[in-house]
Amino acid sequence: MKDKKDKKFYLDLYDATTVGFSVVFSIIIGGGIGYWIDNKYNTSHHWAFFFFLLVGIIAGFQNMYRGIKKYKKDEDNNEKT
């Protein structure tokens, strides 16, 4: 019984960590792409940085929503069995 609880705990922890990292990395990658474009084309208003940062934020929260939705679905399936 304890082994099942431990396994479920670590799987839930893995899922939560994966969701957290996907949010952070989406934002960092989006901002990094925008920063790179701004430096490559020498823009003065940093429009690409802010645009791609916003895209990264949207992608990160979309990943978070999908992860939470998957977690809720798994929880509902576990409660029914």
C-alpha cells in the first residue's frame, strides 16, 4: 500500500515539475528569440523581444493549462477505479 502511495506521489511530483519547467522554458525561449532578433537587426524599440516574450508567455500558460487538465483527468480516472 505504501509503495503505491509513494509511486503516485513521485509521479504527481514529476508532472508538476514538468509543467513548471515548460512554463519557464517557454518564456525564456520566447524572450531569447526576440532578444536575438532585436540584436541581429539592430532595432531600437525592441518590438521583437516583447512580441516573442508575449508569445512565450502565452505558450507557457497554454502548456500549464494542458498539464492541469491532464492531471485532473488522471485524478478523475483514479477515483472511478
